[in-house]
Amino acid sequence: MQLRALTTTVALFAVATLGTAAGTSPAAPPAPEHVTQTVQQRTGPPVLVDCLWHPRVRPTNFMLACGDGNSRLASLHWTRWDARGARADGVNWVNDCKPYCAAGHFHAYPVTVRLDRTRPWKKHPQVSHYSRITLTYPAARPAQFGPTVSYPLWD
């Protein structure tokens, strides 16, 4: 009988110890990192969403043609990046697709890039993103483009 009582006591002690170890201690600090991160994202700068749905701030390169890669921005030097808009100078590399895209050649065109129309990002509503890009070609430009072209950006 004493052996049974001792076994029961040890078993109850083990269960109580495991329950305490698995539970959250009242002295354990709450997870402020998540709260802090969310606040920082809300007050952080707008982002440019790339082809892989990653948020980018002042990227050096940016793919415009996500499906085939036939137009990309490179060597971007940002002079402005805030809630009202962003501005950079760089190069737009565009494939002429002659006679077809796989056999075409890439040509470099100096370009001024402007981003605007900040909106909450659908994937992360606490983050604002630029929803329009405008490209201005100060000199040569692709044959099918005007001197200034604007496109909506993905959300």
C-alpha cells in the first residue's frame, strides 16, 4: 500500500512539474518584438514590391517585366524616398525582341524613375507601397515607348 501511495505521489509530482515547465511563467516577458516590428512597419518608409513579392526600399535594380525579364531597371541612384514619392536616375535595359525575344538584344537607355501613389499593401496592410511607376527618357528610348510612360505597380 505504501508503494502504491509513493508511486501515485511521484506520478502527480512529475505531472505537476511538466505542466509548469510547459506553461508560460507569469514572469515571462510578453513578445514585444512583434508589436515593435508592426509599429516600425507602419511608420517606416513606403516600399517597392518586387516580382517575388518582397518589399524593397531604394533598390539598386528592379525588374519591370516579371514574366520574361525583357525590361529591367539598373544602377538606380535614389535622391528621394518618402510617403509623397520617390525619384531615381538609372538605366532601363530593354530587349528589342528582334527577330523574337529569345534572339533579341538588350539596349541601355538612361531613365529617370518616379514612384508615387502610396497605398496600403494588400499582402501586408500595415505597410504602404508605391502603386505607380513613371519612366522618363531624357534622350534615346525604346521605339515603342513615348518620352514618358507610366505603369501601375502590382499589389
